[in-house]
Amino acid sequence: MFPAVSMAESRPRVWVSQPLFDDIVGRLAAHFDVRSTGEVTEHSPQAIADALRECAGALITLNERIGAREIAAAASLRAIANVGVGYNNLDVAALTQAGIVATNTPDVLTETTADFGFALLMATARRVTEAERWLREGQWQQWSFSTLLGADLHGSTLGIVGMGRIGQGIARRARGFDMRVLYHNRSRLPDAVEQECGARYAGFDEVFAQADHVVLVLPYSPQVHHLVDAAALAKMKPTATLVNIARGGIVDEIALADALANGRLAAAGLDVYEGEPAVRPELLALRNVVLTPHIASASLATRRAMVSLAVDNLIAALGEGPDAGNPPTPVNPDVLAAATIKTITAKRQGA
């Protein structure tokens, strides 16, 4: 007689890399054998490879980097659902070559991230965190007319680099502050969108030279690594501010710290860092930089929506649920047809 096989053992296995929302992640259990990480964990590349080895799919966060090495022994792996709109933690080319569908979670975080981008812009321009630190240190002994003078947003020029959904959301908010908006993007937006956002297309150099405040919202790729370097910063007004809610690698942080320390740039607001969670000591030492720990999308409702979309993606990518074979937001959609064939074949073999 053969040993009895449990229902969990007969179903595809999926790995959940970090603790998320139990009620949402729990929907996976209706379709899969779920192996969840019980506490926040920094997984080594080998640990990720071991976790994926027997899995058909995985629900991961931006903390997990997955490339050829991590999937080399994962013969059953068919889908990776990333909780985040950015996916530079994934080697999409390696996943595509292996026939593995990758998905992300766009749209659901657009307005929340735009809110935060504008909040970080305001805090940077008006020196909010510097002022709080000054007050808490007991330095407020007497009112002074020149204490902590910042820069106005209303009536100023805002430069946006990367005019996707989030960039457009920031531009719409800027209209309420009567700001002149310049933007630079890989391609110019349609006239109707420009009018809705109250924005004018400009070259990269023009944006940096004319803007009183620059916000970075472009996706990361090797082509834009250190796009904002010493030369780009030198184009900015010494009274200007720079805000980055995109990815840390877009900014040369040593050049930025030098510009801030030497008065060539007034202030910066950073939510992302090249080596996060590590932050360069040169930045930590400065008072004219607002530092937040990658929380632009961190509202409860939005984070729940992100996880829910990622779960929907994983269920569909593995051929289950009402959208079987058609995950809502694939990163490499060309893989879907081949993945569907693999799913059907796997099901037949398991029958």
C-alpha cells in the first residue's frame, strides 16, 4: 500500500516571504499549500533558493532579491508575486527565460504615494523635521524673526522627473498651490494629460536649472543609475530642494551629501536609499535632509490593497480562481501563454 497523501501535500506549494495581513494572505490556503515566514526576516540568497526549491509560486516583498541564482533549483516555480509597484529586486530577464511569471502591484498605491511625496516636499522646503529636532533639543529660548527660514511652495516652480501615475498625482496636487510645473519623462504626455496636470514638458537640464523644487518619481533601471549626480546637482539653484520617492540608486548620495553640506543645495527629502535599510552616515549627519524609511505607500488601506492585489496575481498566475491564467498586473506578460501550458500540464500530471 502507498502512504496516504494529505490535501496540502497534493496541492501546489507557495512561499510567503514576510508576515503580511493574515486575513488576506489566508485566501491562498483555499488553493495552495502555504508556507509562511512567521516573523520579519532578512533572507539570505541561499535561504531564498531553499524556500523556492519545492514551490510553484511565491509572494514576496521588495526585501527579497530574486534572480538566476535563487531560481536555479526551483524546477516547479511558475510565478512570483511582488508586493510593490517597483520590481528592481527581480531579475525579470532571468525569470522570463525560466518561464516564470512576475507580477507587481501598480495603481493601488498611486494616490497614497503622491500624498506622501507632497508631504515630504513640504517638510523639506519648510524645514519641518529640522525645526522639531531643534525644539526638542531645547534650543528654542527666544523667538527670532530669522529662525529656520524655509522656502515657499506656493507660486514656486516644481520639477517632476518621471511623469507616470504618481508623478501626475503630485502635479495635480501642485495646482492647488499655484505652482508652475515642469516635467521630464521618457516620452511626452498627451496634451489632454498635460492640461489636466497643469504641466509643461521640458528637458532634463531645464527642469534641474529652473525648478525651485525637484521630485524624483521615475522607475529604476541600470540606465538611470546615479542619474542625479554631481553634474546634475550643480545645475540646481542653491536655494532649491530635491525629493526622492523613486529608488535610491537614482541619486549619487555622496554627491548629494556634499552639495547639502557645502550650501550648493538648500535641502533634500529622501524616502529611498541606495543601500537601504542602511543609510549613509554622510546623510545622517546633516540637518538639512529629511529622512524617512521607505514609507511612501504606508497607509493601512493602501498596504492592504497591495497585498490583496499580489494575492490575486499569485492565485491567477498559478491557474486558480476566477482569473485563472490571467493575473491582473503581470510584469512579463509574454510568459503567460507558456506558463498557462505548464500549469495545465502540471495539473494533468497530478491528476
